[in-house]
Amino acid sequence: MNIFGFGKRKEVRSASSPENPTVPVSAENFLAFFGVQSGNLPAVTIDSALGVPAVAAAVTFLSGSMANLPLHVFRAKEDGAERIKGGVQRLLNEAPNPEWTSFGWRRYFWQQVFTGGRGVSWIERSGSNIIAIWPMDPACTTVKRVGGKKVYSFDGRMDYPAADVIDVPFMLKRDQISVYSPIMTGSKAIALALAMGDYAGNFFAGGGVPPLALSGPLPQGGEAMQRAMGDIHRAIDAAKKSDKPIFPMPPGHELKPVGFDPAKGQMTEARLFQISEIARIYNLPPVFLQDLTHGNLSNVEQQDLHLVKHLISQWAKAFEEELNLKLFGQRNSGRYAEHALDALMRGDFKSRIEGLARGVQSALLTPDEARALDNRPAKPNGDKLYIQGATVPLGSQPVMPAPANDNAPDKEANAA
């Protein structure tokens, strides 16, 4: 008899046994064999990601800000740019089609860019005239190459050439067709935010009671253990309902928390850090996600400048050049679309008025042009340029006469 089991007994190895040499012995597979999954983070989809307040704030803020910018069409002339009225200007800045406003169309367009990673719209033409612009659902749009040319297939029924589709990707992949979604790219950070939200919700839904372990003399057998656990659960539930902090325990038994204390685990700090992580996905200053943890008067103002210079202006440029190429063609005869970024200052009345006043006083704007920016009517003589009278070319200052000296001797008296 071999008390240590070193006999020649035939080994029985199941197909999923970790002792089976065909099963990889990695941390992931080893934990999965015992029922422990290494990646228990919640699945991330666009809908679930929008359940994270920081993600929803980033998408709504960026899409609304881009849609809020006035979008005008100009024609380049020898004496300067001239704004075009009607036609394409009306489609871009007022209503692209009979069903959508310009703000609604562009906000939907940018929402798709900042969630799924691509915004697309179809240009409806009648001959050489553009009569409407229609938003397309990117989830129903397939981009492919046919004969080396890019084609957009909508719902498998309609194919549109690239020249008739406005397409702005968040980030292109190597094949120049597929795109990276900001939500899928930052899925780990978003999943962690979802997991922390779920944990916090479950923790407080349970009255702030963490998972507990019962220690002490326990009954033997599965059924007896289940009955004992049921008694403890009923006691805890009864204490919650009665608003009493004390409930009876069997003699010699003790409840000990399992896991970690949310405060000691820095749950609040971790959730604040996730706001910064999500802000990095969109290159968005954290202050615009309502995170003023490290905000002060100086850096908040700098983040406001960062927003326009390094984020809004880049996306505006991408949209403008896509419009210029698809609406006017590669040879656009001097026509181009352009956002009015100074519209972002409409919320800062004092700075806007001071800027307009300086533009009029330095002959950059006529009074009527400055008034038109605030939808004010023209006034007489308002179409002339004005400049401060103290500003003159260098070297052309008038020679002032020497001041009279009352104490000088009288010339007539000296002559006498």
C-alpha cells in the first residue's frame, strides 16, 4: 500500500484540466479554470458609454460647440472676400434640407464623429446645382473601394461616390477607409468608470453595507450552511428596514467585511481621475467636463484658450476643407466655406464689445460691419472706416511753434 499515492495508477486528465499539457497554463486560463475571470469589466458600447456622465458631457459639449459656429460661404475677389448669399450659404447656415435645421444637422454629424468615429452626409444634386444635404447613419454606411475609387454604400441599397459624401473621421486606420472610434479606443478607461459607477450604486443600494463574512462555529453540511446564511441575511434586512444599527448574532459568531473600504480605496479620487482620462480621449480640457478640482483663475482661462486654438479650430478646419472639396470641387473658382470662430465670444459680452470697438477704432471694421455682427441695423455714415486721430505715420508729426516768452524784453524798447 502506498500511502503517498506513488503507485502506477493510470492518470485521468480531463480536456480542461490544468494538468493537461495541451491546456496553456497562463494566468488568464488558470483563473478561468477556477471560475475567476480576469476581465470582469462591463462591456462598452456607444449607448453604455454615454451612461458615463463625463463621456456624455464631452460628446454633447463638442458637438454643440461645433454646430453653434456660424458657417458662411465666401468668394475670393481681388479687393477681398465677398460673402455669398442664398444657394449653398442657405443650406450650410440655415437649413440643409426641408427636414433639418443647420444646427440640428451639424450637431448630429459631430455626435457621430465623437461616438462612432465618423460623420457622413450625402449631397443631393440636380445637374451641377446642390439642392440639399442629408445626414447619413454611419452604422448603416459601408465604405469600400470599387475600381480603386472610394464608394459609400448606404444600407446595402444605394452607392454614392466619394465626391457626393461629406465624410469627417475621428481618426483613420491604415487602410484609409476604416476609422477609430474614440469610445472604442478609450474603452478600458470608460469600462473602469462604468465598473466604479456600478460598484458605488450597488454599495449604496445595499445601505452602505459591504460584503460580509461570518466567522465562528458554523454548521456542517450544505443545507445547514444555507439555512445559517439565510438567517443572517434576514437579520441584516430586518435591521435595515427597522433603521436600527444593531441586529442579533449567534453566540460566538462575528461578521467581518470582505473587500475594501471605498474611502480607503480612494473611490472618490479614482472617479475624478477617470474624468481626466476621458478628457484625454477627446483632447478636451477637464474644466469643460465640469471638473474644477485643480482649477484656478489662471489655468481655467488658459484652458479656454486651449479649447479654441488646439481643438475647435482643428475640427473646424477639417470640416471646412471637406465642404470645400465636396461642394465646390478640386477647382472651386475661389469659393470656400469658413466658420466664424469669434462667435464663441458671444457669451462674453464685455470682451466682445471691447473687441468690436477696437476693430472700429483701428479701421479694421466699419461701424455698420461691427453692428451687423450683432444683428443691428446700419446707420448713416456707418459704412466709412475710422481711425484714431492721434495715429499718424512716423516722421510726419506737425512742428509746433515755440511758446511765447512773456518775460523777454520788448523788441521796440530795445530798438529805442
